[in-house]
Amino acid sequence: MNYYFITGTSKGIGKAIAEELLQDKNNFVIGVCRNSTIQHKNYRHQPLDFSDIPAVEHNLHKVFVPYNDAEKLVLINNAGVLGEIGYVGEGMPNERFEFVFDVNVIVPAMLMNSFLQVYRPLQVPKVIVNVSSGAGKYPIDGWASYCASKAAIDMLSQTVQQEQNVRASGVRVFSLSPGVVDTAMQEHIRESDAQKFSNVQRFRDYKEQGELASPEEVGRKIVWFLNNTDEFNEVMVSVRDIEA
């Protein structure tokens, strides 16, 4: 059995990936999120609130349980938040930075750490995919915390891959940018005040002009990628590079 641990499976890209994987009876999905919206015999829901770090720490053992029949183990850190849109120094509450980094960086790092520790003895292929964003590579006004958190997940991915290379573990780590996808996050972006985000009209145009990819389309491409990771040599990958 192939075991996939996916965060944020209640909606959007995470749900699309899970549902695509579950079409194969040899795949088992562990969905890690607050709410369960998938019913399938090969799906297990593990409730966690990523904004509550102590609770995450105390419940990690429930996520990564022994799977001695595993033929492949995959962790997909998909869950993420944009946070409050606005300029630094112009009324942004300090605690909003903590919230974004907890969900986008701290929890993924904890999950990676536990995943690698627990399953280290199993001599099977292991893959970690951290869902990143182009915002981690280019500054976007009003998105300081989000851009910084995604830059952090990019570097975290590259560093962990380097460590796995030193250990010759065979573990593959990727930071995957899904592109512009029609999710609830995009709705939040389109509702922004232009005074707090100068490029808001561009994102409204994406929707009006039909330029947003559907979660299902992106989910199919990511599952293809998961089945063909040997074709990719770099840690940083974009869905646009996947010709599935």
C-alpha cells in the first residue's frame, strides 16, 4: 500500500489531490485538517488545528502511526493561509505574522521532522512535497507575511533535501508551486482593498478572463508528478513544468 499524508484535504487543492489518489485502490490517504469532507474506505481523517502549535505537537503521534505494509510513503504539506492583506507598519496586528508562519512554516517543519523520524527504519521510497508559491520568489505588496513564509518553505525544502543527500537516505524533497488556482484563497484576494494591495485588479481579471486553473486540474497534475518524481532533479518545481 502507498500511504499519503496530506494536509488541508477539506477543500481546494488538498481535497483534489486526495480524491485523485483514492481512485487507485493501492493508495491510502491520511487527511490532516480540521474538517473531514471525504468519505472513502482508504481515507483516514486526523483532525488538527494548525494555528494551535501545542495541540499539533501533542497529536503528531496520531498522524504518523506504524504502517508496516507500506510500499511508499509521501507527505504533502498543502495547507496554507494568506493571512491579513495590508502593508507592514500600517495597522497590521503583530499576531497575524505569528499565525501565518505557524501554519505555513512551523507546522510543515514539525510534520517533516516527525515523518522522517518515525519512518526512517522503513526501507521504502519516501517523498516530501511542500506546496509553495511564486510569492516566495517575488515580493507582492500587501502580502509580506505570506511571501516571507513561502520563501522560508522553499529554503527549508532545499536544506532538508541537502541533509538527506548527505545521509544518502534516498528521500526526495520538493517545493512545488501550483500556480494561480481557483480556490477560496483567490476569492479572499479578489475582495482586497486596492489601498492595501495594488495588484488586486490583476487577480480579478484572472477570474473574469478564465485564467484560473481548477483544483481538480492541478490535483491531477500533482498526482502525475508524485508518480514520476524520478524525472525531476531539482527541489523547486512548478506545476507549469508538469506536462501531464
